[in-house]
Amino acid sequence: METVLVTGGLGKVGQWLVDSLSQEGFKIVCIDLEHPGFSVEHVRSNVSFRRADLTKLGRVEDIFQSVDPDVVAHFAAIPTMGRTADAEVFENNVMTTYNVLKSAGRCGADIVQASSESTYGMAFAEETWLPEYLPVDESHPMRPEDEYATSKLVSEELAKMVTRRHGVEAVSLRPAWINYPGTYACTSLQDDLAKGANGFWTYLDIRDLVSLVHNAIETSITGHEAVLASAENTYLGMPTTKAIEEHFGTLPEECDLEGDQSIYTTEKACELFGWEPQHTWRKAADESVTGPEFINDQ
């Protein structure tokens, strides 16, 4: 049984990852700032927890040496701007990623980590701006102007460093705005183009992100790869080019979008990992789905 060490496993995304991967037959070790209580560990025999501050390298290495994971799913981070000091976002995310990825490399563990579509620079820009071309792929220039996006860009460079130094495999996922079945926050912005313009009205169902993580774990690659992850359409229910023209007044010279297609292409994720998004807001927004159970049964 392969051991997957999940960082940030008690967060919203992390809980879905732990819940799903544990049901797929992996042995899961979750690291987070808090321990959920030993009663939770008895819900599933293949799930255990460690409490640690991931900014402390010695503590991270100690746990890695004890666990000796086959794969590390690194999803611990301060997930956005505006909730704490900007410098804390950058410092926490960069040091956490360095410690986790370096420790993974030293013990020979492959890596799947959360990067972000914000690395391109649009998501937290003070003034919205158009990409150079549409749809955006993994080769599009990155121009982050905030600490969160820059920390994620650094995390990808750290992954490249670790693969070169230690010969492990690493995948950096760049997901769009993650939404959860039955509580799709993105649909509340459907009537206001300006509020969603920085993200170009893109989104991703948590279940599709989890399936991409699973496929990335199960697929062998060489070195480091970064891949975009987005639903196939926007959440607006209108042609994407029409929305862009209404808000921005123009389109990029190179634009190849059809209907309500997302501005982010997922062709690379499909080619590398055989992954395609399965969920859209039209059904998922009101869908009744049982979420992660391992943490709710304590």
C-alpha cells in the first residue's frame, strides 16, 4: 500500500483529498497545524495525523523520516490575499513549500502540489487586464503582482530544483477558483461581470481537482510539469468572448474561444494524465453530495 503524505489535510481542499485518496486504497498521513483528535483516526484505519508547523524544517524532516512517504500531496498554504499581512503570506507559503519539497526529495517521494492560476497575474491585479492570447495555456507569460501568486510561482521553481537535485517527479497544479457541490460561491457573481473579471469567470469543482491529483499520483512523468485545471466552461451562462468584450471593450488579437468556454485550456492535463473535468455549475451548484466523512464522524 503506497503512503501519501498530505499537507494541509484539514483544510477545505485537503479534507476532500484525504477522504477520496483514503478510499482509493492509499495509506494517508495528514500534516496540519492542529490535530483533529485521536477518535478521528479510528474512523479509517489507513488515515493518521501529525501536528506540525511546516515552516520549521527540522520538524518537517523528522516526520518525513518517520513516515517515509511514496508521494507527497502538498496543499498547505495561506490560500489568498487580504486575510493576513502580505509578507506573512509570502514567507509562510515559500518556507512551507521549501521544507516540504526538500524533505520529499531527500526521502525519494514524488510530489503533487497546489500552485495556482493566479501565477499568470490577473487574479489579484489592481486593474484587470487581458492575457496575450486566449485560451491561456501553461506557456503563457507569468506576471504576478502580489505575494500569494508570487509565492506559488516560487513553489514551481522549488519543484524544478528538487526534481533536478533528487530525481523525483513533481507536478504543480494550477487550479481555477475551487467550488464545492451544493455551495457554488461563483454563481453569486453571475450578475456582476466586474466582480469576476480578474478570474475571467472560471472555476473548478473540487471533485475534478481530486481526480486530477489521483491521476497525477498514478502517472509517471519525467522531472517537473505544471498543468492548468479548470471547468470546461465559465459560470456566466453566456459566450465568453461576449463577456470579455463587454467588460474589457476588446479581445486579444489571438482569440480562439467557442461559446462559454473557459479561458484556461486543460489539454496538457488531458495529454499527460488522461484527465478531463466532469462537473459544471449548471448541475453542481444545487447538487446534494456527501462531503468528506472522515473528519465529520469524530
